[in-house]
Amino acid sequence: MDKLKAKSYAKINLALDVKGKRDDGYHFVEMVLQSIDLYDKLEFEMCDDIFLECDRKDIPTDRSNLIIKAADLLKREFGGYGVHIRLEKNIPIAAGLAGGSSNAAATLVALNKLWNLNIKLSVLKDLAVSLGADVPFCIDGGTKVASGIGDVLQDLHTPNLKLLIVKPHISVSTKDVYTEYDNLSFIENNYTKNMVDAINSGSIMNICMSLGNDLERITIKKYPIIGDIKKTMVERGALGTLMSGSGPTVFGVFDDSAKLGVAYDSFVADGFYAYISNTIDKGIELYE
Ligand SMILES: C[C@@](CO)(OP(=O)(O)O)[C@H](O)COP(=O)(O)OP(=O)(O)OC[C@H]1O[C@@H](n2ccc(N)nc2=O)[C@H](O)[C@@H]1O
Ligand SMILES: Nc1ncnc2c1ncn2[C@@H]1O[C@H](COP(=O)(O)OP(=O)(O)O)[C@@H](O)[C@H]1O
């Protein structure tokens, strides 16, 4: 085989607690991470060096791209070959949806197969964290309880949720949000424990009442429009709503497809990026 394709899925955070800080500046977290049916497409074709092309001009295609970093990592550590990668970008960038992390994870899994490296998944996940804290999750995807810096993962049942994803036209630096978090007084919320109990209860209402993210107040303070979107989302029929990760993307949980469709049309008419999605039980899909 000299060609392979991959779908690289986005994620949202159903819960996010910051629990402390490591000496290297990374934060200890507890989270419920959830893959959603919004994905980038990557095409991998064997060739004599590592190349990347992308359909978006605002994505770097040099060594700063997480896709190139992942390919270089495998080549350096396991003696890979060359590959020409084409990226079709659909996941909003710097949005709190782990688009870059997901692309890195897809590259590790796809090149492991294309280059016949036969690396065990557990080894691939250990490698993945050097590319980003969320990259290990993106390899398996689905619904996971994450701890450590987001790299220690436990399986959880995937709830079936109808989602509306809305993003204002701003990009947020994850690093800046975590840094700003340190300047505020610490509040322990235990959102993740409550969310695990809610998911295990099987009740969508319990899930909606348990949505919580410690980083939300940081990003909303800088971009109040995120709070406005949350309020409007509920007015337009969402049972619950939350900012994902470091933001600025907001998601709403709906139990009525008609209301979801009307809310989608309204946010698009308001000039926002919007996307109708649902929860899925995988992070990457390889196909030929
Ligand atoms: C906030 C979360 C929630 O899922 O996701 P996003 O909002 O980025 O999607 C993650 O914790 C983001 O994971 P990821 O985006 O992979 O972070 P990385 O690239 O590894 O780190 C970017 C920067 O964020 C900070 N960082 C990240 C993760 C973590 N547990 N503690 C941190 O302090 C560090 O300053 C780091 O330099
Ligand atoms: N393949 C990629 N896709 C998206 N962003 C990338 C990629 N490679 C590197 N980046 C950089 O990573 C940052 C955003 O990462 P992303 O995962 O989209 O954000 P978030 O983690 O907030 O969802 C941006 O600075 C972007 O330039």
C-alpha cells in the first residue's frame, strides 16, 4: 500500500477541572473528553521526503505544523520514510476543539500503518504526549476521563448527544488561558466527577446540568461574546451549553432536531461559524 486516508475528529470537553500545576508549567487537570462528528481529512502518499499541503492559507505547512512534527517524530524514532500529506481543514483553528492535536494523532496512526512500523498503540500514545497534552486522547477518541495533564485516560460510555457547535470569529491561545488561570483564586468545582456520574446515569438532563469548565470564566472575561452565545443558545432551545476547552467554541445539547436546525440557521444568520454534530465513539478513522 502506498496511499492511505484518515478522518481526524474534533473533540469537546463535557467537563474540565484544573487541579494544580506542574514544575514545567503544565497544569494537572481532570476532564471528560468527547469526540464529535466534525473532522479534517488527511491523505498520505509515499514519496521520498516529508511534504504537507493544506487547503487553508492560515495553516502553516512547515515544521511548526503538528502533522509535520508527528511525521518527523516517527521518522526520527523508528526510521520512517517519506510522505506527501494533503490536509482538508474543516475543524476551526485555535477553537478549543483540538484540531491540531487530532491531526497529529491521525498522522501517527496512519504513518504507523503506511510505513509498516508495527508500533504498539500504547507506545504510540506515550510518544503522542510529546506533541500535545490532548494528542493521546485523539488517538482513541470516543468518551474518556482524562487526568494528569490530559494524557492519562479511562474509558467511559459514549452518550448519544445532538450538538450545535458555534464559534465566534476569534482565536484563543490555550497557553494564555492557562497562564491567566493562575492569576485567579483557585476554586475546586469537581465538574468531572459529577459528569462521570451523569453519563453513568444515562440521563441527558443530568449531563446538561453537570456541564462545567474551569477555564470558561477566564476566556469569557476576555471575550464576553462567549457568554452571550451561551445565553442565546439556551434561548434557542439548548438543554445545556458550555465553552469547550480553552475556547472560544461553545456547544449546546439539544433533544429536538427541529429546534436544533432553527438554532443553527439563526446563528449562521448572526454571522457565526456553526455546525450541527453529534457524539461519536472514535477519534480517527483510516480508509483507503
Ligand atoms: C485546554 C485543552 C482542554 O482539552 O484543550 P484545547 O482548548 O487546547 O482544545 C487542553 O488541556 C490543551 O491541550 P493541548 O492543546 O494539547 O495543549 P498543548 O499544546 O500540550 O499545550 C499548550 C499550552 O497549554 C498549556 N497547558 C496545556 C495542557 C495542560 N494540561 N496544562 C497547560 O498548562 C501549557 O502552557 C502549554 O504550553
Ligand atoms: N494541523 C494543524 N491544525 C490546526 N492548527 C495547527 C496545526 N498544526 C499546528 N497548528 C497550530 O496549533 C494552534 C491551534 O491548534 P488547535 O488544535 O487548532 O487549537 P485548540 O487546541 O485550541 O483546538 C494554532 O496556533 C495553529 O497554528
